[in-house]
Amino acid sequence: MRRLAAGLAAAALGATMVATAASPALADPGLDPDVAGGHTSLKFDASPEPAWRGKPITLSGKLSVQCDEDYIDGFVAVIHADHCKTQETWHRLAWKRIVILFQPDGSGRWEHVDTVRTSGKGYFATKVPARTSGTWRAIFEGAKWLAPSEGKDWVKVVGHRR
């Protein structure tokens, strides 16, 4: 509720307030963007395990940012939010780009599979056909004031059902 009121107040003050709120000076002064590690978390799962060849594998996850620090990025702001202190220390990140890669067993190369965006609640999902066993990887490449984060999951692919 407090964030909604702050957003409405910023909208009433016009573009000057929005431009000020998006400036790095209001972000956490202790967070150096060149050394911004450990402030994001990407949880990732590839299922089912094992997967049947030719059947879909669901690649899903959640992207979060730690709430105990102030975070401002454009119109998104977490300023020591009350719900973070009482319920959880992580706030889900909406509309961020996630790159999905695959590395078949025995290969040293990662193949680009898809690029998806997180939902308004920080979740993402896509389905791909199972071809061969290997490691799936989801990467958040980072953003202004946010460190990159990634998750991996290995899936064994077995032959067709009879």
C-alpha cells in the first residue's frame, strides 16, 4: 500500500519526480554497480526428470532481488518495504529478460534455446521438446543496479514410451 501511495504521489508531481527517482543517487549508496554481487536470486527447474524423448520439458523459475537494501529501477522501487521485513527478504522482479541455454552431455558448447520475460510476479516458464540428456541453464544478465544471476538443472532423456 505504501508503494502504491508513493507511486501516485510521484505521478502527481510529474516527470521531474520520476526522473529524480530513477537516478542512481537515490539508490542504495553502498551498492557499487560494478561490484553488485549477491543481490539477485534466480531459482530454476527443468522438469520432468527423467524426460521422455520428444515430449515437452517445462523450464520454469523465479527471479528475486534482496529487499533489505533499497532498490530503484525506473518505475520499480523497493524502499525497505514493510512486507519484506515481516514475511520475506526477497522481492520478485517483474518483466526482466531471462536467456535459456542448453548444453548436451559430452558437448562443451551452450546452445541458445529461448529468451523469455518474467511475469508481473517474477515467474517465468517455457516448454521445449526433450531431445537428449544435458544441462539446462537460465541466465538473468543483470540490469542497472542488479547483479547477474543464473540457475542450472541437468535432465536425463530416455527413449520413447511403448
